[in-house]
Amino acid sequence: MLRRLLVAVTLLLAVATPAAHASSEPGTLLEQRPTTVFLGPFPAPVKAWHLLYRSTSATGAPNAVSGTLLVPPTPWLRGGPRPLITYAVGTHGLGDQCAPSNLLAHGIENESALLAQALSRGWAVVVTDYEGLGTPGTHTYAVGQSEGRAVLDAARAASRVPGTGLSASGPVGVFGYSQGGQAAAWAAELQGSYAPSLRVVGVAAGGVPADLNAVFRSNDGGAAFGLVLGAATGFAAAYPEVPFESILNDRGRAAVRVVSEACTIELGAAAPFAHLQDFVTMPDPIHDPRWQARLNSNFLGKVAPAAPVFLYHGTLDELIPFSVGTGLRDRWRAAGAAVTWQQFPLLEHIAAVSIGGPVAMTWLGTKF
């Protein structure tokens, strides 16, 4: 009941302010209210706010995105404004109940240990829910252009919350892994053109799905093929011109109904070892020019991030091929970016963040 109430309040806030977010600048704080977040059954010892803020869709339309701001209760006494981490979570699913704000409110957020690491250093953390996750519309899962903007605008909105001690000129670090790594990497590429006033001092991104064509080839027929269906659903929501719902067969329509409401485990397990061709009525839809145009617009490595980057990847990653990570590294370095690269031998996708996430967070601390 409490979970449904939280989702309903978020939806009402988003619906109540359409005119405000359509006419406001990206990063504008639309709504904020104090909230309580939990670590397991216990309230976390932080000040917290649930936010609704203006952001921008993958096609440039104004939208409203929700998130949660966490601030340590102790004053920042180390000189200058308190640092802020804008934190992008990995795959949480497409159902509104999967939003990080909802999971934090119930003490079941699986990235709480990394959030706690940042908070224990005295940094504030803002966690975006991404477009359509906890707000009206379908979550644009795996669409980096949307995710990166949501990450940057979360930081801008957080600095505007009264009583936090945050400053619009304070240092900002970006952190994310997997889907969050994609979002963080896109924030790094977009920051110079989209949020130039934001003082991003470092970006830590791991397990980044930088080349979605390569990720598709690796996962078509794989154990976690449900993630592919989730990504296709997210792309169809972001880009209505790409053929998806119109080409689904009966099995495809049933599967998409499941993944559209699923959280992480249910999403990955929705269609084990299936192929995209099993769910559609046209051959090889991924190579349709409309799909390729949008996949290409979400291909990372075309713009050198202005901020230094810590990029990491497990060599045995079964979801995001290791070559996808090294390819992004090489493209960024060739473009002149300052990239610190860390590979983790013999680690698969989840183990790489378990080991690499704390290392990445420590690296960010050297930039504050």
C-alpha cells in the first residue's frame, strides 16, 4: 500500500506541473518534499528530499523526472561547497515500482552500499529515477541521450533545494555502472553542450554499453535476453518512429507486457535464450534504417568528455562485451579525453561492480 501511495504521489506531482516544466529551463526544480530513506528496516541517518525536476527527452522535448537527494546531517568543514555525486543506477527495470526513489523509501535499494560510501565521506548524493520511471510514460531504458540529461539535470536541481548547503558552483562527480555507466558516460559527453555551467570534476563509469549494436549481438539468444526486449521497449518509447509494437507477434506482445512492468531480475529472466526474431513479424528488424539511425545517435565515443574519466570493465563480462569497454576507451583517448582505465581480470558483470565500484568512488574523491 505504501509503495503504491508513493508512486501515486509522484505521478500526481508530474501531472500537476506540465506547464511549469514545459516553460522552464533544464534543471529547474519543480517540486521538492522531505522524505525518509531506509537501509533495510532502519531509517538512514541522512537528510533526504524527493525531487521532481525539469529535464529533456532524447528528442529534445521538455519532460519531468523524479529523484532523491541525500545529504549527510553533519556540516561540510573541509573548505568550499559540499561535493555532490549525481548517481546513475544500473538496471532497475521498467515498472514504476522499480524506481530508485521507491526502493530507497522501502530500504531495498541494491546499490545502497555505494551510496553509503559516498555519504560517509560527507558528500551529498542525488539519485535520478530516469525518464518515465516513477513518472508518466514508459521508461526510456537504455536510451543514453535521455539518461545523460536526466543525470546532469538531477545535479542542477539538487543545488536548488533550500536547506541543503549545496551550491550551484560546487564540485560535481558523476557515478554509474551498467545502465548507470551508460548514463554517466552520456552525461560526460553532453555536459559541455547541455549543462556547461555545471562544475563536473570527474566521471566514473563502468560496464558501459557504449555500442548497442554490439551489445545486441552478444545478448541475442543469451540467458538475459529479456534485457534486449526491455531496451527495445525503451527505444520505442523514446523514438516513436522506430518499428516495434507494430511488428510484434502474439508472443512478442505478451513478452513486452511482462517486461514493461518488470524489475531487474524479472526483466533479465523474461525470455531466457530467446532471439529477437522469435517475437516479431519482420526479418532482422534491428537493421531497419530507422533503428540504425537511433542506435547510432546513442553510440558513445564521438565527443571527448571535458572532465577526467575513470572507466572500468570486467574482462569476462557476459552482458556488455569487454571489447565494447575497450572500444569506448580508445575512442575517447583518440579524441583527447583524460581517461583512467581499469580492467578487472576474470570478473563478470556483477562482480566487476562489486570490486570496481568502491575503487571508482575512491577515484572520484581525488577530484574533489
